[in-house]
Amino acid sequence: MDSRTHEVVIVGAGFAGLNAAKALKGSPANVTVVDRRNHYLFQPLLYQVATGGLSPADIATPIRGLLEKQRNARVVLGNVTGVDLDNRRVILSDGEVPYDTLVVATGSTHSYFGNEWSELAPGLKSLEDATRMRRRILLAFEAAERAESEEERKAWLTFVIVGGGPTGVELAGALVELARYTLKGEFRSVEPSDAAIYLIDATDRVLSTYDPRLSANAEKALERLGVTVMTGTLVTGVSEDGVTFKRGDDETMLPSKTVMWAAGVEASPLGRIIAEHAGIETDRPGRIKVEPDFTVPGHPEVFVVGDLANYPHQTGQPLRGTADVAQSEGTYVGRLIKSRLEGKEHKPYHFRDLGTLAVIGRSAAVADLRFIRLTGFIAWLAWLFVHLLKLVDFQNRITVLVQWGWNYITRNRSARLITGSFDSPFKR
Amino acid sequence: MDSRTHEVVIVGAGFAGLNAAKALKGSPANVTVVDRRNHYLFQPLLYQVATGGLSPADIATPIRGLLEKQRNARVVLGNVTGVDLDNRRVILSDGEVPYDTLVVATGSTHSYFGNEWSELAPGLKSLEDATRMRRRILLAFEAAERAESEEERKAWLTFVIVGGGPTGVELAGALVELARYTLKGEFRSVEPSDAAIYLIDATDRVLSTYDPRLSANAEKALERLGVTVMTGTLVTGVSEDGVTFKRGDDETMLPSKTVMWAAGVEASPLGRIIAEHAGIETDRPGRIKVEPDFTVPGHPEVFVVGDLANYPHQTGQPLRGTADVAQSEGTYVGRLIKSRLEGKEHKPYHFRDLGTLAVIGRSAAVADLRFIRLTGFIAWLAWLFVHLLKLVDFQNRITVLVQWGWNYITRNRSARLITGSFDSPFKR
């Protein structure tokens, strides 16, 4: 055995990767975290950036700052394009990083199910996505103000969210708040509260992974806010002028200038690259079916965690792609590697499910905890508490608390900035 | 006289334009504010966004929100491309707006004195400029961390600011703080405090519009912070690899990957367009030499205020291009128009100069007030107080105060985000 220090490389500093790195603190290994972003992002609050309630920096923290005190960890800002499993190297666009143990935690992106709708119906995964969506939403109201026909005005004031999971539900609720309260009185030719907000889902209910009673409650709460919820509805086309959808056999075209995507999830492309090299198959969304210890079959030195991993060993079903699962997997694998390096045994993985939460609007949420289901104000308080706690940086917690408090009282959303140059609000 | 309401159109919602609009509150006119941004921007704090101390939304406020309660005002988001003085119409890229009275307040931009350096040495006028500069600064440290030769590393850690006015001085001070304290300990291969920061000015002192004793004080304070101040130095070339400058007859090339522009100021292109139509001349930076009442010669219905106006009638010299002057001119012209519409006389313009302030670093500033010159901590407190007060939105004041307090105590700057996609930190 050589005396060289063991090199652990972690690709991706999201919920899974960052927690794997932190769990390796004090281990007899060098830890290198590679990410193409310089910040750790609290993705569950992206919809608040997209609707002007929070600023990008409120929900993002420099990765270097988070690992500054961990002396065995270094951070490399780089774009990973592949992995050479034979020679144990991570390939960057401008170099490579050798590893002894590799942890891949590059997460997921949107799936348009083979359609070319990403420009027409942008999703919400990065800060850039969020500021782009914010721009589109705010420019739609600007264009409505300047529209010359009633038809045109209506299309600019129609917002369609495709996908009724937590992101879609939360985005719909925040959009209502924006249109009905924040922008109220700011326009002269249109009434922003006339905005029509549609939430479309192909399954028969919103929040389909939650208890059906909570789905029903969320749907009612959304309808009360004025959101048109259309379940059992399949989007068959997206264009610059609107969406086409099918309910049963009827196909309808809904004119809308702003379509947002909160539907399919697809694993990061690195999953398929690794699977191909390893001679294994991915599941349909491109995730790697990992062993019970999260290693890639045939490669005990390569771990996959977070949204990129398909982990069916606990319940028979893959664990869900949420922040809590990713954090738990990352921490487990970090500890497992540490134990192995120290020659210790490690207990098998078990995800302890504390439940799921989704906010619907001001003072309303649903919470599917382990032994109890909450709705309304109490669920909303639980949601606030959990989300504030989970922001890793103390300054983020303070500024988010100040902004939420202020927004709650005044119904203002001060981060309503249209950034990026443009020629005309009609050409976004 | 027709009974149609008088239409006042204000182009540009900066310090001058917004104050003109506000002064027209309650006047018997319709006020239309046209801007290509949806936000009013507190430009004096842009350097804090560029160095990660504040978020864009902290120093910007939606224009609509500011004019929401003023029922005779409306806001048009549009890109003004010209003015038809004969037919009294403002030309947009996608339409036109007729006026009876026009106020042009489109401000100024950078001047590279005829050189094509805007991509190589970006300036600091908009939020996009600030986030782009932030990205360049932070990526420079990332590239230094990954550099393979000492020479390359040094070029990445060398920062050159061209222009020793308030923006250049404040940016230099903030960069020192970032490099020496905030980033300290976050890198493994480089020591961010090794960063070399140069401040270059062609005149014989920094802050050349201030009292010479304050310039000397500022220069000493900067040198104490570790900034290399080079006065009497003319930049003759900028490339991807550094700057060339001349001191006396010597021409030197300084290798640097990050050159920032805080030097020349040039009036908005609308100045020359209007001057040409009106058959008058602009001054060298492209400003319009206005009449004592801020009207364009020969066009008593067209006013020019703020950085775009050359107003020599008070002191013989054009009034300086700062926020306080712009605000004062905007308010004056708004009131003047109101008086005219009401058939009243209005007193001539007089700018009451309360002085100028520039911050140098943590707890250090210089203030050139009317009867007193301040330096050090007391000047810094004055600076803090004035800048917090001048933020128009109350929420901005709270969040800026919280962030400044936190940054002051922890020396952290949490808005250190690199946004926008990139392939490699070496290719910014």
C-alpha cells in the first residue's frame, strides 16, 4: 500500500455532494469538490426568486465559504464533461482531476419528454433560470400594459404552469400573490389581478406523491386563490402563442405568452456517460441503479448519490428526488467512505422519512409528516421554520427572515428586477 | 387653447428623471416616464454589488412602485431611439409617445476616449455591469487557484482600476476588503491577500474634483490598505493580458487579467441625436448646453437635466455629474413645468452644494462638505448615513443595513455569486 493520501473527488456541490464533503471532515483523505457553480443553491426557494420575493444571494452561498474551515477539502470550479473509469480521472473541459474514490452528485434537470420546449417553457433549476423566469413574468405585465388589442392583452396576462408537483404548486401560489397584491395599482391600462393562472398536470391530482387528502386540500386552496387547476390534462404542444392540451379526446389551444415548466425531471447527462463506460443501464429518466451502498455496479470506488441515483433497496421504489433524501444519501456515503478508510464497518443505509411540505400561498401550506397531516396556517408555519433552518448560511437566514417579514406585512416583493438587455418588452 | 390634458414625457428614470416626475405630482398634466429598465438604480453603490457586498435588489427599486400612488403618472417600459422635435414625439424601438413637454434625463455612459476597450475593461453603470464585474473578479481568483505557472497566477491576481474618481477609489477599497479579508482561507493554492490592486489616474491626484488635502488623505489611506496608486499615468493600451501605460516618456506593460474602467464619462447618445435635430452643438462629452431654465436652445418645450445637461450658468463651469446635482435639477424642472402649467412665475435655478463624499474602505472615507472637510471614521459615518437615507425604498434601507452590519462584523460578503454560464474559469 502506498503512503500517498487517498483522493476523494466529489462532483456536484448540491444537497448530496456538499453533505458528502462535510461528512468527510477529519477523514484521512483529501477531498476535492468540483462544481461548475461557485455557489451552493437552496433550490426549494428558487420559485421565490422567480417571483421577485427573494434575491439570488438570499438562497445561495459560496461553496468555498462553506468548506473554508475543513482543511482536507478543496474546491475546484470546473465543468465536468466525463469520467475515465479505467484511469480514475474526472474529465473537465479544461483539465482533469485524478481520484481514488469518486462521488457523483450532479443531480437532475428538466425533461421535456423529447420535445424542444426548453426555450418556450423554461424551467427552474438554477439562479439563471430563476432570474430568466422573473424577467419573463415581469415583462409579460409590461407588454400587457402596452398591448393594443384586448386579445393580445389577455394572452400576456395568461400564465400557464405545466406540472402540479411542489414547484408548480408553490410557483402558482406566488404568482397569485404577485399579480393580485404586489403589482396592484402599479399599472394604468391593465389590472394585474386580471391575470389568469393555470396549473396543468397530467395525473389526476396535484402533489401526486402526497396523501390524496392533502392533494384535495391543496387543489381547493389554489382554486380559492383563483388558480385554474387542470388535472388529467396532457400538454401536447407549446408555442410562442400558447399551449395545446388534451383532456380526454378534446384538444384545446390556450393563448398564453408565458408558459413555465415544472413537470418532468431528467437525470444529469453524466449519469448516462458513466453508465455507458461501466457497461450498465440507466433507468428511464437517466438515473443510475446503484448498489445498496450507493456504488456503481462493478465499480466499488464510484458512488452516485442524490437525484442522479436510483435507490430502490429500501422500499422497492426509487427514493424520491427531494432535498432531504439527497442530504441523507450524501451524508451516508461521506461517512461510509470515512469508515472504510479507517478500516471500520459501517451500518447499511436507511432513509428516515420525516415527511414532505409544500406551501400554497400566504399562510397556507400542506405538510405530510410521518404520523400527521397538517394544512393551512400551521402547515405554513412548519414550512417557514423548516426552510429557514435549512438555509445553511446564518446571514441568509437573517436576510430571508427580514424580507419575508417585510413582504408578509406590506405584500411587497422588492426583488422585482428585469435584468438583461432587451429591445422591446414584446420581444422577451 | 384645447381642453386636452397637457402631456409631459420624461425619458429616463434615474436621479434626475424620477425627481422631475415626483415634482409633477398634483400638476394639471399627464406624466409619462419612459425607461428601458423597470428599476430605479442607486448607482453610487454599484461597486458594492460588483464586489459581492450587496445584492442587485438592495440598490434598485421598481419604478412602478415608486410612482404607484401618483395618479397622474404612468410608466412605459421602452427603448427610446430618438426624438421627433418637429412633431413632438418620442420614438421607441416599438412605437412612439407624443408629448407637449419633454424632459430628457438619460444620463451618461463610459467613455473609452475612442478606444475599443469596453469588452476588455468593463465599466460600472448598470446592474448588469455590476454582476458582470463581480463575475470577472471572482473568476479571476478561481483561475488563479487553478493556474499552472507562477506568472499566470500573478496575472490573475493583478487587478487594475483605471480612473481615480470616487468610483475608482471606492472600488479599490472594496476589492482590498474582498481579497484580504473575505476570501482569506478559502483557497488552497493561492493566498487571495497576495492580490495586487492598482489604481491608475491620468491627473496628478485621485479624487481630483475634491480639495487637494482630501486627495492626499485618500491616497495615503489607499496606500495603507495596500493599493498601488499611480497618478500622472496615462493608459495607452488594454488587452486580454494587461494594460500598457505611460508615465512621462516611459511606457510599461503591466500583466493583468482583470482591468476595470472607472475613467471617462460620455453623455447618453440621445444628446447628440437631439442636438443634431435642434441644430445646436454638444460639448465634447456629448452633453447639451442648456439654457438657464434647462431648455434646449430654440425648444422651450424640451428640457434636459442630469448628466446629459451641461449647465454652466451658476459657476461658469458645468455642474458636476453627480447624484445630488441630478436630483436637484430634476426636482427644479418638474416644479418649473408645474408652475408654468399653473401660470405662475418660478424662481431661477440655484444648486445648493452640500458637498461630496467618497468611502475608501472599512471605517475610512473623505468628505468635502461646504464648510468642513472630514476624514477617517467620522467621514465614514457621514457616508453611511447619507447613503442609507438616499436609498428611496424603506425595505432597501433595512436589508442594506442588515447586510452592512453583518459584513462589518464578519467581514463576509455573502453576495459573491458567479452567475451566467461558462465553460472554464480561464475563459470568462
